[in-house]
Amino acid sequence: MFKKFLNLEWKSFVRSAAFKQNLAVKILIGFFAIIILAEMLGAGAFAYHILRKLIEKDILHAANPFAAVNKFLIYWFAIDLLVRYFMQKMPVTNIKPLLYLPFTKGKIVKYALGKTVLSFFNVLPAFFFIPFSTVLLIEGYSPLCVISWHLAMLGITLSLNFLNVFLNNVDKVFYPVLAVFVIAGLAQYYGYFDITVYTQPVFAFFYNHAWSFIIPLMLAAYACWVAYHYFLKQLYLDAGLATAVKEAKTEDLSFLDRFGNIAVYLKNDIKLIKRNKRARSTFIMGFFFVAYGVFFMSDLYDGINGMKVFAGLFCTGGFLFTFGGLVPSWDSSYYKLMMSQNIPYKDFLLSKWWLMIIATALSFVLCSFYLFVGVDWWFAMFAAAIYNIGFNSSVVLLSGAYVKTPIDLTSNKKAFGDSKAFNVKTLLLTIPKLLLPVIIYYAFAWPFNETAGFVAIAVTGVLGLLLRNRIFGLIENIYKQEKYDTIAAYAQKD
Amino acid sequence: MITINNLKKAYDGNLVLDIEHLEIETGQAIGLVGNNGAGKTTLFSLLLDLIQATTGHITSNGVQVNESEDWKPFTSAFVDESFLIGYLTPEEYFYFIGELRGLNKADVDALVASYSDFFNGEAVGQNKYLRDLSKGNQKKIGIIATLIGNPKVVILDEPFANLDPSTQIRLKKIIKQLADDPEVTVLVSSHDLIHVTEVTKRIVLLEKGRVVKDMTKDSGTFAQLEEYFIGISEAHAPVEVAITATDGEVNDVLAEEQ
């Protein structure tokens, strides 16, 4: 019986649409997977020595490397949960066809949950924890205690695995959790509040008391038990396997009619963002980019103004890049309608363009808090915002013409895993989007001064705005050339 | 109205559509029949310029569809659910199509209201998004949307499939009305020979991408079609082998196998 399940699984993996890409993409994905695993392995093997060096040099304050690891473990698990939420597929997806076959429901659920245990996200931590624990043993830590600690980490990882199963079903949990993470991270960074003070002893406890690994393992077993019973109850077409039906709400968007011809599409795009999970999370994530500049404020980058420009592009253009880069895929599920209706391409594109302009302007307003950091930061943001509005908005649409990944609007999965969205052309087009402004900055900042650099970027943006109609003509032609390929690509299902 | 010349569509060298010439006059109602893989949907997709012809072309009202987009204002179609916008309510979808075709909300409301019996009290006015409606109700919405804005060419792929009996009867009336309008050219494909012969005036039978029959409807059309399809099915019937062995011989064979 289990062999049959495995056989199905293998076929669904090998025959999935993502697997049928060209060889280059496959090699690239494989390459990345190996790199990540190797990095984990390296981190596990060398973390101890690197941390010891850091402590000796007084960069890091901790009693010993092991204590330092325990200190940061809370963030490890936080990121673990975050990544899982976005990328780990839920087991319910392929259950429907199994329901009426002669399997007991218990068996189906056990198989589905078992499948999550074997996922990449549980294998990955092993690549860190196994070498790290080995190093601990070599360094003379008590074998019994190390094993207890190691098993405790395994228990927590598995608990997160089952916890994620619930998180995926309860959408409201996600954004508050994310907000808590971000705030805790920032508070830690600036030393206002240190959550690790409270969590470090917990992780140390698992080492100090060799029996205590039982607790997380029990927790994992309990989470598994709850998940099992939860899914057993959900195993009906009108329960867990049903897609949730929300009551439709119609809103009056007639104030957008002032946009003239494009109002029709603009109204649709706003509904698209409001009513679809995937589009909504992209929209919200776009605004998280506003905080991106914080990462560039470390002393490491002090005085490197190019980095400010770079940060400014991301801070003001988060939505532009995340949403705009996937135009026209947002309309993929009804692309045939759009292509056979009386829709001029230009209006269709123009509505997306306006949407990005409005969001970029809004992001810039939110970025005002950088004024408190320094006026030069704000200048960088301002210049970058103009560049984004004038130039990048068009370039993003241009690269979108080559993206042929259908988007499942109702699902959050693959939000970051759309490997097909990578291709050489879109990769090349990131150069004018991100590198060109930095180059322009230095071209004018070096011979003259900072201000000249920022002004030059802004002027380029304005030039882009003046040339918009010509760029749009070009994009329109590309869209027309790619039309049949795009329709065919969107018709493919996973 | 629609002229098809030397139209061929091939995938990897396999010819899936091969129509030398087909002329559809303005106001005609054409029924397209054929088994799976006959090329019906391929033909519709070519008509809507959703796929590229390998050779040849289609002109619709003097517009070559793959050269100019001027056919779009007078053409409407419902081929499959990719013509529906899942996150809109049926009303919003109608308004959207209406706005694209230059109709205001009141016009659209009036048109939809005139088909209230088609919806059977379902599908519209239920505070549901299109993606949450049943397949049948989705289809109803898609079909009515093709009638918005007085199109001159209406293309419906398998409109009867998935519909409940009351709606099928009502749909037949709607298509007949369109067929009677001398301004409107209708193309309907269907696997239901009874429905399609009832509502259209000309039947084109496709088989493996070729037009094998093209007939103006008369009282004998249905019988002719039925005969043709029975013929195809019999041509693929399992080969019957006469069994002439006696019981003794059978037992001998069984014993040997053991």
C-alpha cells in the first residue's frame, strides 16, 4: 500500500510542470539546492570555531560558542517557521482522488503527515545540527548532554513542521506573527529589548539536563497527534478539502472613473489585489520593503552612498518589483478573455503602470521616517522614487513581457518558489533596474558631489517619464510578439 | 462574414486542422460537430487569434484576424472557464464586459434582467464570486456575457455541456433567436446531435481536422449524423473471434497450463 503511495508521489514529482523546464533551469535549481545544503553543512562544521574567534575578539558577547548558538537559536526557528509558511506545501492537495479508493482514512492522513516529515525543510536543519553536534562532541562536551540537546532540536523542528500545518489553515495568524518577528528582530538589533535573554536558558536547559529532550519530542508527538485528528475530521469534501467560500463584497470604485479609459482595468486590478490571497500578500510584502533600508545602516556601509541609492530603490520600489515583475501573469487565469475582448494593450498596460506609480508614491511617503536617520538618506529615497516612477516602472513592464508563469491567484504557495519566473532576459533587465542608478550616481558624485549624484538619478527618472510613450510602444510590440506563447504557457497547469 | 482559406494547424508535424475552404455567410447559424480531437476548439481558437495557424488564414467581416485586431469589437466568445474572471461577482463581470463594449450599467442590468429565466434564480444576486459558483452556473454567466453589446459574431464552444435541463431548453431558444437575426453569425459546437441540429441551420462535421460533411439542415440531417457517428464507432469495435472449441479441447488447454 505504502509503495503505491510512493509511486504516485514519484510520478507527481517527475511529471510536475516545474520539472519540465529546460535543462539549464534544472541545473540552476539543483545547483542552488546543493549550495544551500553545502552552506548548512559548512555552517554546522565551522560555526563553533568562528563564534569562538568572534568571542575572543570581543565582537560577540557570550560565555562560549555553544551559549552563543543557544542565544540565536530562537531566530533560527523563527526563520524556519517563516520559510515553511511560504514554501512548504500542505499535504491535503492531492488527497481528493484517494478518498473513494480502498484506503482507510487513517492511512491517508498518516501518509500525508509522514510526507511532510520527509520534506526538504526537515532535512535542511539536519545538515546544520548533525555536524554542529559532532563538533561539540569533539570539543569535549558531554556526549549524553549533546545527544539530549540534539534530540531536543529535532523535536522542535518537527513541532514546527506540524504547527505549520495549522498556520497554513489560519490566515489571520500569519501577519501578526510576522510583525512580532520583525519588531523583535529590530529591537534586538538596536538593543532595546533582547528576547534571547529569555530564550537562551531554555535551549541551554536541554543540554544541562540530559533527560529533558523528552519535552520537545513529546511536544512534537502531541502536535502530530493533534494534526492527525484534525485532518481525519477534515477529510470530507465539504470540510478541509473544500475551498473556503467567502461572501462576495462589492465596493464602489466609481471614483476611479476619473482615470478615463483605463478606469475599467484599474478597478479590476484593485479588486484583483483585494480579493486574491496571492495578490494581497504580494501587495503587503511590497510595503515591508520600506524597512529594507535599515539593513544598510550598519557601520559597515557607512559613507558608501551607492548603497543608499540601492536601498532607496528597494524601499520605494518594493511593490513595483514584486507586483510589476509579474505583469501580465496576474491576469493569466483569464488571459484568453483579455486577448479576445476589445482591449487595447496600451490601456491594459497603462492601468498597471498607474497602479505601480501610486504604490511607489505611497511607499515614498512611508519612507519619510528616514528623515530622522539623515537628510542624505531621504535624498537617496527621493531620487530613487523618481527613478522608480519614471524609468523602472516601464522597465519592469518590459521584463514582465517575458515572464510566462501562470499564477494561481487563490494560493500563496510558490510565492517565492516560481522558478520559471527566472530567465535570462528578466535577469539581464535587473541591470537597468538596480545597477544603472548606482552607476549614474557615482558618475556624477565622484567628479562633483553627492547632491549632483542624487540629482542625476532623479533627472534620469524624469527623462524616462518623458520617453514613456515610446517605451510603451516598444513593450506593446513585444507583448504582441509573445502573445501566442504566453497564451499557451498560461494554459498549462501544474 | 467569415472566410477560411487553406487553413492548417500542426503540432510537431501532426496536422490537427486542415480546412481548404469554408465560407460562412452573415446571419448564418453553424453547428460544429465531431468527436474529441476533431479540431472544433482548435478552429475556434484560430478564429479568436488565440493560436497561430501553420498556414492559411481566417477573415472575419473583411478583417484578417491574425493581422488586425479590428474583429474584436464585433466578436464575442465563450470557449472555456478561462474566459471568466474568478474574483468578480457575476454582476461585476457583466459590467466589466459591458464597459469594454461601451455599455453602461443600466444597459447591462436591463440585458441581464431579460435573461432572468435563464439563470433560474441561481448564479446572479447571490453574493458569490465566479470562482465559487458551480461549473453549470459559471457556464450560464459566460454564455450570457457573450450577448452583451450586440456582437455580430458569437462563438460558443460546447454551450450545452454541464447545463441543467431547464437551462438547456432556454439556451436553445436563445441560440435560435440569435440564429434568426440576419445580422448575427453564430458558431456553436456540441456533442449533443439533437440540440445542435435543432438550433442551427447548417451543420459542419469535422473528423481528424477535416470537413467531412457540410450540410444545410433538413428533416434528415439528424439521422444522417447519427448514422455517421455509429459508423465511426463500429469501425473501432473490438474484433470478434468466433470460438469453435469444444469443452474437451478447453479442458485440455487448461490442464496443460497447470
